Amino acid sequence: MAGAVAGKPNVEVAKKPRKRRRLKVAHPERCIGCLSCMFACSRINTGRASLERSAIRIKTQGGIEGDPIIVVCHACEDPACVRACPKGALSRKEDGSVVFEKDLCDGCGKCVDACLIGAISLDSEGKAVKCKHCGACVAFCPHDVLKLIEVD
Amino acid sequence: MLRRVLYIDLTSGESWVEEKHDLFEEWLGGTGVATQLLLKEAPPGVDPMSPDAPIIFSIGPLSTMFPAMTKTVAQFKSPLTGELGECYAGGRLAMAMRFAGHESIVIKGRAERPCYISIENDRVKIRDATSIWGIGAARVGVILRDVEKGVGRRSIIRIGPAGERLVRYASVIVDTYRHFGRLGLGAVFGSKNLKAIVISGTEDVAIPDSKRYREVYNRIYRMVVQTDAMEKYHDLGTPINVNVLNQLKGLPTRNFQSTSFAEAENISGERLAEEFLFRRVSCAHCPIGCIHIAMLKTAFTPHHEFEVRRVSYDYEPIYSLGSNLGVTTAEGVLELIDTCERLGLDAMSTGVVLSWATEAYEKDLITPQETLGVPFQWNNVKGYIKAMENIVAAPNEFYAALARGVEFAASRYGGMDFAMALGGNEVSGYHTGPASIVGQLVGVRHSHLDNAGYSIDQTAAKKQLDPSSMVDQIIREDDSRSVFNSLVGCLFARGVYTDENIIDALGSIGITKSREELSELGRRIFLEKYRFKTREGFDLSKARIPRRFFETVSTLGRIDPETVERMIALYKERRGWA
Ligand code: SF4
Ligand code: SF4
Ligand code: SF4
């Protein structure tokens, strides 16, 4: 089983000199559909127990007997979500990471449409839910499905 | 904090929500709250299948908040035993109820024609289900997934043909592979013309002190995934017990005629894991992944054309439909489990009814005329499948009797000595010693999980335990499980949820309880359940113990009826009932 050390939210990644990190689905076929990652993301990043506020999504197609589909942000080089946002709530930093400023978001949903992967959604308050690549979900996946990798 | 009860009346089509702070304050949640709702909503002596009989679902304060707090409790008056009906299921139901914002749901009445209930947050719709009446449970799941919204966070529970046709041990299938199996909830659904419930919601749960919550969560999560407390459930799963119990001479075989099975290896957890297991999955918010799914491949032509079925397996169905029916191959067991799944029958009761019938057939208590030519023979898988279909279709009096449970069937055809039920409920797969018998007999729902007597016996096999301390342990488990089942956690994680962890977990979400308060609460909940049982006619002094238990060697050797009698007397005395 994977180490279960609680991941520290690290929103200041961009300020540090080290390389940008991104979340990667390393072993999708090992997923047991437990949703621990989704609850970790909402618990650690929003202080809530919620599926709506999780930036990672586990979709089961046709019930749990089907293959689970794990949807995560790909940390695009040229992020469509950033270009789509008319309010400047999503911006791309020098190191390539995408930062989301909640206060600027007015819930238009253009980013949601722009990301074909489906990595962005709106929560129940109508604000975008965007992955920070913090790794909290990685720490709570019991089956080594997820990884945080450095991006060159 | 939710504290909301959703009421649905199928007769009038009305539904409403009531906030009940005091109820949850006093009884915590889960089974504690459900018992109070049942006592209040079920008129004394009500016919379990009348419109006035309620169905109650409850989750608890930790549901969806902590790992392995995954279960929902259902309470009703059992059409099988005529007293307390209670069972538990995992899957996504607890999460869906939580996010829909309902801690309990009470359903009464009877719809005019087949219906299903669609719950999305506070919006409740009772919709026509005539087009899916008669359709198997798996297929209905597929259909409703298409028709209803809420992908990924909804739960769909439904009955199969057995529930529609009021088989007294019909199950309710929860999502996929999970069940409200025992004591006939499926028949109560059927009696209300209720085919299914779909529930989903978008509420999320804000936590008062999220730092504290995260700390406690981390500790509990670590224990769940890292300690070997959970090891056996995520590796081989519960079927690990097949070989273990076989070696201990505790594996009921051919209707408890023996307790070791020469072919046990063929149907063991090891064999299934090596040759059939293809996936393990989890209930929502549980990192264990104990649901083991086998791939059953059967060729339907000699040209490599296969039917592939995915069958989830556990220890109990392997006992009841395997060793207990003398089934010698894993394929055979999986096929029988799949048939139960398709028809919506409880696997345990079905296996015990069939094993009684097989013995009765051997002893000429029942005739080929009565079985309509179906051979009731050990290991005859095809015959058993036909028999199960007949139990549901009830083409004659004999099969209609089987559909009422083993106690009823034996009262008609004889063979009471080997009709393996305790408190009217077909027994589970342990012939380990006196604690297993007494535990199931006194248990609130006559289940091995009420107080785990089988495990007390297994301890006694290693170190001396006198009947008196066995009784003490049964009482302790009765009471402490009443608390755990009010939370409503998965019993596999019981070892992780120590008193201390329960108190901290509750504390982190703003509920203060002391150890003393919890232990007092457990005792009171247990007694409240007995209040319902006694009110509906259960009498421990008159409870029947099948003689077979005393004839077949158990893990602790041959069981002396006097030991069991003494333990029951001690139990009553310590409960203050003597
Ligand atoms: S949200 Fe979608 S578009 Fe934006 S960076 Fe992530 S994957 Fe790319
Ligand atoms: S990396 Fe962080 S923000 Fe992204 S899905 Fe995982 S927990 Fe959520
Ligand atoms: S925590 Fe891991 S195993 Fe569980 S659902 Fe998420 S990715 Fe799958």
C-alpha cells in the first residue's frame, strides 16, 4: 500500500525555484473507485467533505463493475482554460503553472467548455474548481494510482 | 449536521422533511435512530407487508466523513421472522443520502401500481415503473442509470423478481454487488409496489474545525490502510475463511451434516483469487477495496465463444451455496451466486432452504411430484438453479412454502431437526461452538454479525473460555456494535474505530461524547430493539434450536445442549430478564 502521509497543500509552488509539478495518473488500471482522492482534494483544499469541490474526478461508467475513469488536469503547455476565461481568473505563470483566482471568477463556465478533458467544473456556488497540482490526492490514494511528477 | 428525516407516503404520493434534532441528539444516528422511528411508525402487530408497515433507512454522523463509514442501515418488520427486520448495505447509498441531505428516510403506504422513487436533494418524485416490473435487478440498474441524472454520486437500489413476488427472503440490490440481503426487505419493497429508489444530491458538508478534522482523519486513514487489521479484507477478502474454517472443523457442509468439506480447496478464497478474481472495488469513501469480483467464463459453443459474467463473491454465499450444498467447483458456486443476484434472493437464506430441501428429499419427506421433477441433490447446480427459479415463480404449494423460509417449510413437510434457522432466520456459515449458536439466537436480528459469537468460539479454541465469560463477551459485542451501527460503519473496520477514535472523530465534527455515554447508549439501543422484538412476539424462552447443531462436531467438539441452555440462562440473568 502507498504511504499515507497527509499531503501538505503547496500553493506556493510557483515561487520556489524548483521545477513545476503536475498530477499524473500513473496506473489507472489499479483504481478501486474508493473516491479517497476526491474527498482528500475537497477536505484539504476547501475544508469540506464534498465531491463537487474536488478537482480530481473518478467517473464510473455503468456502475462499479465498469472501468473507472480518472479525470485530472493535464497542466497544458498552452492551457485552453486560460485563453477561454474572459475575467482573467485563470492565468499562466512563468513556470507554466495555471493559477486560479477565485474572486475574479464569475461562473460563466467558459473554461469548462474549453477543457475537453473535463478537468474543470463549477462547484455549487458557481466557482470554477481547478487543480493546483498540490498532491494531496496522491497521498490518500491507497493503490498508487496517482503520482506527482516534475515537468521539464 | 443534517438531522433531517425525509418521509414518503406511497399511498398519497406526498413527501415532506422533518428536522429532528432531539432524536439524533439522543440516539446518535444509524440504527439508534432507525429503531426509534420503527417503534413509532410501525403499528404494534402490523402485517409486515401491509401499507402501514414502514421502511426506514438511516445513516450516521460520520457517514461519508471518515474512511469506511460506508453503510446504511435499513429497518422494517421482517416478513420472514415477523419481528425486527434489520440489515446493512454499503455501496454509494450512504454517500448519496448524505449529499441529498437526508439522515433518515421513512417510506410508508403502497403505490397503486409499480413505481420507483427518485430523490434529488429535497425533490422527491414517485414515478411509474410498470415498464420495468418483472425485469432483473442488474438490468433495472442499467435502465435507471440512463433515465436518471446524477452520474457518479447517485445510488440506485432495487428489487428483482423475488421481491416483486414477495419471497420472504428477497433482497434489495444496492448499486452493484452490495445488498440489503437479510430478513426480506425485498419483499417489503414488493408489497409496496416499489421497484427502486434513485437518490442523489449536491449538498456538501462544511466542517466547523477543519484542522482538527484533518488530523483525526489522517490518523484513522493511516490505520485503515497501514495496519494489518484490515489486511485480510483487502487481500483474499472474507473467503479467506473457507480454508480456515474447514481446517477448524467449522465449515457447515451439506446442511450441517459435517463441518469439513473434502473439496473446500476448490471453492476457497485462494482458488477464487488465483483463477477467477479480476477486480477489487470499494464502497464510496473506503480505501480497503474488499469487494471481490470474479470473471465467470462459460463456453456456449465448442468454438471459443464465451458468455462472461462478473460475479462478486464473499464467504457467506460460498458457504450457503457452496459447501452447504456440497458444490465442488468454484464455477458452480459462482453460477448459484449469480442466480441469486439475478432473481434478487438473499444468498444465505436461499442456500439454507435448498440444503434443507435436499436432505428432506433424500429422506423422502418431499417427493418428485412436489419438486415438479427437479432433482434436489448435493452438487447438482443445474437442479438448484431451476429450484431457485421455482421458488420465485411459486408454481405449486411446495415452492410457495420454500419461498416462506426454512422454518415454515419444515413446519409443513417435517425435518425440523435439520431446518437450520435461529429466531426464524436461516443461519450463517459457522459451526464453531456454543457462542455462535447462542449469539445468533439472542442477537437482535439473529445474525452472526450481531455479536460475532463465531469469533468468541474461535478464541475459545485457542485458550480456555468458560460459558460465563463467553456470555459476557456476547453482551459486550451486542452493546458496542449498537454504537458502531449507529455511526454506521463497515464492520470490517471495527478494529480501527476504537472508543478513542470514535470519540475523536465525533469530536472533530462537533459532537461531544464520553466513553461512558457511548457505552450506556449502546446498551439502551440494544434494549430498545428488544422492546420492538418482544412487542412483535419474539420470546427468547421459546426460541427453537435445531437438533442438528448438537449432532455435528464443531470447532469446539460436540456441543452439549446443556451448555447452550446454561449460556442462555446466564444471558437472561445478566440482561436482567431472568
Ligand atoms: S484545466 Fe484543462 S485546459 Fe486547463 S490546464 Fe488543466 S487540462 Fe489544460
Ligand atoms: S493535485 Fe491537489 S488540487 Fe489537484 S486534484 Fe489532487 S488534491 Fe486536488
Ligand atoms: S484514491 Fe486512488 S484508488 Fe481511490 S478512487 Fe482515487 S485514484 Fe482510484
